[in-house]
Amino acid sequence: MPVRRGRWTAAAAAQARVVARMRERGHSLEDLKRAGREGRLAFGFTEELFPQPEEQATIEQVAQETGLEPELIERILAILGTPLERERLLNPHDVQALRHCARVLAAGFPLVAFLQLVRVYAQSLRRIADAEVRLFHLYVHEPLIRDGIPELEMAEEMGDLAEDLLPLASPLIDYLHTRYLRFFLEQDVIGHMEADLDEAAHLGQVPVTLCFIDLTGFTRYTEEEGDLEALDVIENFVETVEGTLPPEATIVKTIGDEVMVVSPDAASLTEWAVALLARFPERPQPRVGIHFAKAVYRDGDYFGTHVNLAHRVVTRAQAGEVMVTDRVTEAIAEREGLAFEPIGEVNLKGFPTPTPLFVVRAA
């Protein structure tokens, strides 16, 4: 029922907000009526799952309570993606989150590191929430629309399913967080044992093996075979990378047909890259560029001249080739099972000094 005891229900109010936004974007009333009948606007059930408390506080009140400067609160909210011009008032959930922030900083955690950590949390969880909504829409909402389920029945069915699934998300995220935290703490201890003291003196820089992998001729392949076939190729490519990586290596990001990987161990990553390319005998074949150096670590990503150099190296590789710099060969010179073929000093775009490059193959 849209009205209860003379007032709109939360679900009906949410539906009205969505309809108003659609009208602002130029959709006609007839379009919206048809979409409603088809169940495309079955959205209001989320208000029951995520009720918004009515109590609100100003940024100044929260600053006084937590001891955080108002400017810092606004900066945190901006990192979280909150549009400040529309949400100057904070609800109790916002206030509780800022209390947690204040406790972390009061414990002595550096502000510059804390802001980076908040940014990584926000970016990662935004991606998780986006995936949850999109997959729910593709595999639950759209099938119900195709089956012609009435709107109210559809909203009720989706609400029941979401209510059952939502409590499972947080325990799973907590489990994964603990699992990965334990693993990376162990890696950090190993890294301290193996790193030189001079390397640790550069705040924000870490010695790391930088690796880029992409698919050669992928644009032409997409034009010839179509988007869906190309998407299947990318999914298989990324899944193969994920499923075969050495345990100490990490995928930093994927952009289209390109994957960036880092590892503290240049030898195992190079061996893996050679073995990976053997899994792709047909086009579009991957190619790999690897460089070992110190990079700036920030917001869960790696930056700096050496990251750019590693990216330039992969563009010089041919399909099915692993190409590395001389720094990689120096780091793994004693490794058996790998053969290095020098191709000379190569001019890389944006770098004034030629870089010695090598093609790596299984010995």
C-alpha cells in the first residue's frame, strides 16, 4: 500500500523520488507508467532494507563531539563521495563512522596514511556495491520482468531475496579482509627481512617488480568478432591471470584488456609470465613487460617514472613475448630455467636515455 495511516510509506516516497528524477531527465508520464507496469521501477523495497534515520547533526556539532576539525570532516566526506553541497546534515550512521575515524587518529595513526586508507576503502566498497546492484539487476530483476511478474509481486519477491542475502555480505567481507590482512602482514615481514635499510629510508616508496600484460591486436579482434566474443576473451584472460598468479603477486588493476601486477619477487613473476603466455597459442595473444625498481605507493596503487617505464616496455613486446629490463635480469641472473635474449638499448617514449631490454623464454 502506498499510503499508511494517512502518510506515504517509505517505499512509496522512494518511488516518487525516482519518478521525479526520471521526469527531470525528460521521460514522459506515459513512459513512466509503462515502465511501472513492466516492473522496471520496482525499487521502493530498498527503503525497508536501508531505512534512513530522521535525526541529523551539523558538521560543526560533529566536530565538537569528535575533536575533528570541520575541514577534515569535509575532506573525509569528499573522499567517501558525499556531495557536501547537498548533505551538510549528517545522520547517526555518518556520526558513528566519524567517531571511528577520530579514534583511529587519536591512537596515533598518521593522517596522510589514514586519508589514503579511507580512499581505498571507499573505492573498493563502491565497486563491490556497484557489482552487487548490477548483478542483482541482471540475474534477478530482468528475468522477473521477462516473466511478466506483476509489479507489487515483483517488488515483494526481490525484497525478500535481498533481505535474505544482505546479512551474508558483511560476514563474507570480514572473512576476506581478515584472510588477506594476515597474508599481506606475512609478506610485509618477509619484505623487511629482504630489503636494504637504504631502501626503507624513502618514505612512501617501495621496491617492487612491476608487470603489465595486455592483448595484442585486441581492437582489431573486437571489430572482426564483435563485442560479446571480445568480452569472453577478456574474461578468460583475466581469470587465467588471477588463477595462475604466484601467491606473493597481486593484481593492482585491470583496464580493458590490460592487467597490472606487482610482486616482491622478480624471479617467480618472470617465470610465471613465461608460463602464462604458453596458455594462449591463438590470437589475440598476450604480451608482457616487466621492470624492477622503487615506486611510489599511494591509495592502493603504484606511481612514478618506473611505473611509466614498465608500461612502455610492454608496448615494445610482440605477441607471445615476455620483455624485461636489465634491472630484472640483474635481480634474477642466477635463476635456472630462464633464457634472456638481449635486443639492445631501446628508445622508449618519454625517456631520454635508451633502456636495455631482453626477451625472456624458458631455457
